[in-house]
Amino acid sequence: MRAALKKYWRHTALAMQETLAYRVTYIVNVFSMVVTYTVIFFVWSAVYAGNPDLDGYQWQEMKSYLIVSLFLSSLVSMSSEFRISRQIRTGNIAVELLRPADYQKASLSITLGYSISEGVLIAIACLGFAFITGATVIPQNALTWLLFIVSVLFSMATKFLMVYVFGLVSFWTTSLMGISWLRRGLTDFFSGALIPLALFPSTLRTITDWLPFKAIVWIPASVFTGRLYGRALTRDFAVAFIWIVVLWFLGRLVWKAAMRKVTIQGG
Amino acid sequence: MAIIEAKGLSKTYQNAVKEAGLAGALKHFIKPVFTEIKAVSDVHLSINPGETVAYVGPNGAGKSTTIKMLTGFLKPSGGQIKINGMDPYHQRLENTKHMGVVFGQRTQLWWDIPVSESFTLLRDIYAIPPKRYKENLAWLSEMLGLTPFMGSSARKLSLGQRMRADLALAFLHDPSVVFLDEPTIGLDVAVRERIREFLKKINRERGTTILLTSHDLDDIRDVCDRLVVIDRGTIIYDGKLQALLDQCVRCRTMHLRLTSDGEEFAKKIGKHANLEVIASGPSEASIEFDRFALSAKDIINLANTTGEVIDFRIDEPDIERVIKNVYEGKLDISGNRGHV
């Protein structure tokens, strides 16, 4: 058990080092995120200029929501997706397969490494953002902070598994571009990264309630702003957790199919 | 007991059949048609612990496919494999613990971080005990001269340095069997030499079983005591390298200098059953002949019918020619077919 933890932790440690080796890319990524969200921020502030209350969302709460959403959308970055698809395309995946390490767990560990080193910088950027825009809505007690941290872990797990499954699809498509656009489009829309889910029409909201995307942005951001608590929170956590389990096994399944494909057509 | 055992191993790929042009592509899109290509068929291999085996064959003969199946990366279409008593495909994770692999065209190194970090990664992946890890690392670094670039990132290494690092990584966890697919491809003579020395030493001192594919005949002669030749998916020779050479002593090459035109001479005797003119010029000719059928004197007598032999020289067969002859089916090796 300890050996296993050490084995996967080493993947995480190396991934952290790798992001640090790309100092410029690292900073440019964060910068582009900040630019995107500056735009989004101004769009929303224009929406709020005419009416201070949008279906129960005050501008103050919205500011916090947007910042947390920025943080979460940047956490599991595209580097993970690119890594998997690159390995498939170049055939370098053979090298990793011939070691006694589980590919899915190793990929998860590596993504965690990317997220930790990128997360620190993004968190700093977000704090700066909060300071400049005067976002004041934050969790009021330790329990909420704790629930927020748990929800962030759920968010990362869900997003990683989606990236992993979509990344594996490169086994069939050889190119990642289309697949990646599809995944990002779905995620941005259904996770609440663009528009808080509470502002969706009710039928659409019912649908998103049962989809896994919600856990990526909406749940943690709403826990953070104090909108999600009690029974609704328990329900959302339960659904998110079930999805993580389902996606984990879906990852296994897609992996098996991908391996069969390699078997038939050659590496 | 054999450490590598393959019985009736075969691999069939499906290959898309597309007609030319847009219409063909469209047709394939709607109703794909595949043909089966037999990459490897009915291969039997049995390799004992401590053996060093060269697995050779022309491009596309099925070498890499066999290696991919033996290492557990590809699932065989038929037949059985046991490596250390395990099925490498179905018990992949367990099997890889005792196995090392180097694909000459790929690397295990993390591209952007120091080489030494890739070693710590493998230390933790294979759970190598700290003391053993230290010993092995020191030993491998010394043998392969890794120290100068342990701190550089892999992307800054030369091909030779990268290959040496990859070899060290493959042997780090004391594997009992190591597969090397073209380990010396693209390397200069000095590095190749160093790698060969390393392989011989590790085989001698640790008894590691080595199976390597290579187009470099020095690799084969220097490192391996057994030769397996595959062509078009089937094994056409399996035996001692020396035995093959001995057998091939029957074909010798004679270089003649003539007073007459060599090409005319070549034309005249070219149809003779037991010899072949391999080169000819205005006043010279090189002839390969079966020494059991013809003697050197016979050749000279033949030559003297068109002109006069001024000088001659006889070459004993070199390994390159021998193997080429095996590929081309010119050699009678039926005695060794299927030999284990």
C-alpha cells in the first residue's frame, strides 16, 4: 500500500516539476485565463448595470461566483488532455504500458501534479481579481470551507475522468482537436462556467441536475457563495460521487476497448 | 526451464482495403472492407535463462510484432507465450516487474525534467529497495557513463546519451529478461561499442536473458550466441550463430584479375549452377561459389578458357553476406529449420 502510494505520488511530483520547467507557458496560460475572465466580468457587469438583482443573484455574489468559476475551470488544464493524446499519437504509450503501473491511476496522479502547481498560481491570480473587483462573498464558517474543499476535489476528479475518457477517444480519431472542443463546449455550458445554472430554465436545470458536469463548477462555486447547503448539497454531492464512480469504470471500459483496438490494428 | 517460451505464435492484422480516389474513400467510409495480413505465423521460440539471442530479419519480417507480443503489448491472434511462466498479455502488470524493454525509437525519459528524476520515478514504480537502487544506479552510471548528463533535461541529450540512459533504465530493477528493439539504431561506432560491452557484461555478471533485434551485424556477432532469423512471418533459422557461419563456409568468394574482359567472362560462365558472378569489370570478376561443388582450381580453369588469370584472392564468408543469403533463400538451411 505504501509502495503503491509512493509510486503514484512520484508521478505527481514529476508532473509538478514539469510544469515548473515550462515557466513561460505556465505564466501565459494563467494570463490568458485572466484576460478571458476580464471579458466575462465586464459582460456581466453590463448585465447588472440595469438591474441589481438577477433571479436572486446579487452582483456581489455573482462576482464571487465568477472568480471561483475561473479558479475551477483552470484547475485541470488541457495539458492533461494533450498528454494522453500525444502519447497515443506518437505510440509512446507502449513505454508506459510496459511498466508495472496502472495507466489510469498514473494519469490521475500526473493531472494532480499539474493541478497543484498550476492551482497555486491561479489561486493567487484569483485573489488579485477578488481584491480588484471587490468580491466580498466568501464562506462564513470552517464547515463551509471544508465542504468547499471537498467539492473542489470532486470537481477535479470529475473533470479529470472526462478528460481521460475523451483523451482515450484519440485511439480512434488520432486527432484530439474535435474531441477536445466537444468536451470543452459541453463542460463550459453544463457546468455553469458561463452562466450560473440557477439562471437556466427549469427543464434544462432538471437535466443538468442529473449530469456530471455540474460538479465541475456549479457545486463548488455555490458552496463557496453559500447558496448550496443542507439537503440540496447532500443530494448534489451524492450524485457527483456516483458519477465519479461511474466515470472511473467508464474509463476502464474505454481503455479496454482502446487496447483491443491496438491489438487488432497494431501499435 | 525456458524463460521465454512461445508456441505456435501468430498475429494477423486487419488492413483497410481502399480503392483509389474519392469514390474509393467514400465506399470505404460506408462499407469498410478489410483484408487480413499475417505478420507472424506459427513462431516457436524457447529461450533459456542467460541466453543472448539476436532476432533478425529484413524490414517488415515480423520482428517488432513478435517483440510486441512477447512483451505483452500486443495480444497474439494465436498461440501461447510464457515469460517467466506468465502470460505477458493477460498478466501484464505482474510480468513487467521482471522484464525490461528498450524500443530504440522511443524513450522512457521525461522530456523536460532532469534525467535523474526519471530514475527516481522507476525506483518508485518498481519499488526497488533503496540499497539495491543505489548500487545499481552507481554500477549502471559507471558502465554507461551517465554522470555527466544526469542533471540535464532529456530534451538536451544527444541520441547516444539518451540511448544509454534508456538502457540503464531498462536494467535498473534487475529484470530477468530484457527485450531490446533496435538499441543501437542511429548511433555512432563508439557508442555502439560501449553499449555492446555493457550488454555482454550485464549478461555475464547478472545472467540477464537478452533478446535483441538489430540490423547491425556487429551487435549480433559481438553480443549474441544464438541467432533467430525471421522472414515473412516465419522463422527460417534458429541456432548457433557459429553453426550458421560454418555451414556457410561452403560459399566462398573469389576475386580474379584477368587479362581479358571480365564482363564477357561473366556472361559466359554466369549460367553455371554452382556459382554466381557478384561483380565484374573490364579486367576483373568476383565469383561466389559452392566449394563442395567446385574447387578454386575449377574456377581458374573456367577463367582460363576466356583469357588468363593474373591474380586471385579468396574471401571467407562474412556474416553480412551469410544473413543476406539466408533472407534470400539461397542457403540450404533446412537442417536447422524449426530447430530449438
